[in-house]
Amino acid sequence: MSFSVNTNLGAQIALQNLNATNAELATTQSRINTGKKVANVKDNGAIWAIAQGQRADIGALGVVKQSLDRGISAVDVAIAAGETVSDLLLQLKEKALAATDESLKTASRDALNEDFKALRDQIASVTDNAEFNGVNLLVTSAPGFNALANADGSSTLTVAAEVLSLGSTNVTVAATTTIGTLTTANDALDAVEESITNVSAALARLGTKAKSLQTHNTFVGKLIDTLEAGVGNLVDADLAKESAKLQALQTKQQLGVQALGIANQTPQLVLSLFRS
């Protein structure tokens, strides 16, 4: 080993090791502060890019879930209104059937007719107000609803309208239907019975669609959770491991400072060679 005041190889090596320890310590502290081992593109470009792609999918699936939630709510409102219409039709059948009694007095028939018209008009009120977020599946010319089904928008779940307005295909009771006479009562009874059958079938279809939307919504929620867990596996730091590493690096840093101090004292040994 040569002695030189111009070059101190030991100090240079000690400084290099100390700088490496400081760099590792900074990385570990960053991971503890952010909770991530890949917090930005400089940490690991490839992993960061993969994670960003997954985050984009997660965001898109969040929009899909929102669309499905709106669809589920719109169908739920339609089903609730449809069940009310079905109940009203049952009451209309009672009134119409009672009005087919030939022995019924005029006053009684008139009273039944007033009740019938009031119930009939309630059907129109119910269907007109069965709206959620601008979507009404029960009124005439209703367009139905298309809910997003995947992250790129290439697939949708369609819910067809089930029109329950008066005078529609499903509700054949017209807005002018009455039971004021025996003839009109018989005609009304036929229309009501047909309407009950049609509305029951329409509600069954809406129920099937509601279940389909709910099932897919549950799947999308699970998919989001899985993707989030996958991103976490890629970028999240193991804080227990990093904590242990921090303790080791801090000790190593202190030893490195001491080693550098010892190495810096070496040139002073040259002075002893020139003492008399």
C-alpha cells in the first residue's frame, strides 16, 4: 500500500459505498412515504405502463357500473309502477264484473262506472310518472334502455320498453272505456282480463331483465376489485419489508460515515514519516 496525499483510494471507495447506501435509503423512504414500490415511471417504466393500462380499465369499468346502476334503477321503477298497474287492473275487473249483473239498478251502475273511470285514470297517472333519470319504460313510444356492458363500450345490455299506457298492446283498456251499460261492461271485462294477462307477461320480462342487469353489475364490481388487487400487486410496497430494510440501511449509513472518516485520516499518517 502506497501513501499519497493526492489520492486516497480508501476514502473514494468508502464514499462510493456511502452514496450507494444513501440512494437505497432514499428509495426505501420514498416507498414508505407513498406506500408504493413503483410510484412513477422512473421507478420501473414497464410496470408503471402496465399499471396505468389497468387503471384505465378500472376507470372505464366504473363508468360501466354507473350505467348499469342507472339501468337497474330505471327497471326497478318500471316494475314498481307495473305492479301498481296490475293491482289497478284487478280492481277494474271487480268493478266490470259487478257491472255485468243485469239486475243492477241504474244508480248502482253509475256508481260502479265512476269508480271504474277513477281507477282507469290512475293507470295513466302511474305510467306517466314511472320515470327515472329521464327513462320511462312504460309510456307509448318509449325507446327502451341500453346499459354499457364492457370497458370499451362495444357491448350493451338492452332493456326493451314494456308499454302499459291505456289503449296500448299490453293494456287494452282504453282511456274511454266505461261500464255505464251492460254492453260496455261486458266489453270492458274482456279488455281488463286481456290486460291482466298481458301486464303479467310484461312484468315477467322486466323482472328477467332486472336480474340480468344485477348479475352483470355484480360481475363488473368483482372485476374492478380484481383489477385493483392486480395493480396493487404490481406497484404497492411491502411496508413490513421496507421497514426492516430501513433499519438496516440506517445502520449501514452510520457505518459508512464512520468508514469514510477513518479513510480520510489515512493521509495524516504521511506526517509521521517526516517527524524527527
